[in-house]
Amino acid sequence: MPLQHDPSGEMTVVDQHSGILFAMFDGPKRVICRVDWDALIDRAAVDGADEMDIRATFHRHREAIQAIASQNYDAGQASPIVTTYQLTPLP
């Protein structure tokens, strides 16, 4: 079952090693998801944006990040992690 976005839109920047945590829902169950810091930096570089403004990159690509997290959850990841290769695939 695909995850649903958290209507609060909250996210937490953890640190440069962990990235950003955000919640999604599987029915009433809250699922903590993560997008890697490097994934956001790589995405910003491809976009030609400020690589250190990971919050802005997260917000620009939030829908794609949530879709990838949902796919990862459906594939069996209990706490989905979005990686650089998923967010910025090689050509």
C-alpha cells in the first residue's frame, strides 16, 4: 500500500551524515523516512542550485522524494531511505 504524505509537512534536518527525516503514513501508522544528505547535495548540483541549502532542495523535490520513499516501503524497507541514485539517477 503506498504511503500517504504527512499533512503537517514537518521535516527535521538531522546532520550531514544522516540527512532529513520526514514522516509519512501507512493508514494510521506513522512511518519515519529519510533522504540522505548526499542525495540532496547531488540533486542540487544537477539543478544548478545552492548545494548547501538542502532544505530548499528537499522542498523543491518533496513529491519525488515521498514517491521514492513510498516505493521503498512497498519493497520492504520498514524505515525507507531515499538515496542519491534514486533521487538523481545516472544518465
